[in-house]
Amino acid sequence: MSTAAKLTTVANHPNRGGNRFNRAGANPTPAQISALRAESGLTQEKFGELVYKSLRIVQDWESGERRMPPDTWELLQLKIKARDLVRRGRIAPLALKDLGLELPEA
């Protein structure tokens, strides 16, 4: 039996796509990604810039062609929330730097 034939019969590992003990650590769905971007009012390009990703990667996430890693999902949520807090004057921009967060210029 060839190696390629063996690989096609192996099932995916049951833990792929998320932590079975903590569903918050799972990959977000394309619908969740699109909803977060729409709620934030960001273009796909600006959305990707928050986490240093290209426009094409964001398009792949939203179309379901590529899964967004859970750590990127969490970072995006943090940065979008921080961006909103700065905009509303609830947190100083320098405080974000103290936290190690960098936001691209709006």
C-alpha cells in the first residue's frame, strides 16, 4: 500500500479545531468572523492589519477556505474592544502600549 493511500484512510484527530475542555479556544466560524468585522466597522484590509495579516487571508477566513487560529481570534477581539475604548475616551492610548497592544492608525 502506498503512503498516499494510507494517508487518505486516516481520520482527523478528534481534538482538531478546538479544545474539547474549553470551547472558547475553538476556531471561530466564518459567520462569527464576518459578524465581528461588520460590528467593528472595519474593512477586510483594516481588520487584517490589526493582527498583521493580508487581505487575502481575511477573505479566506470569511469564506471558510482557511480557519482562523483561536489565538488570532482572541487577539482580534481584544484589539477591537481596545480600539472602541480609546475612541470613547475610556482608556488612554498610552495605556495600550503599556499592555503591549499596538493599534494601526485609523
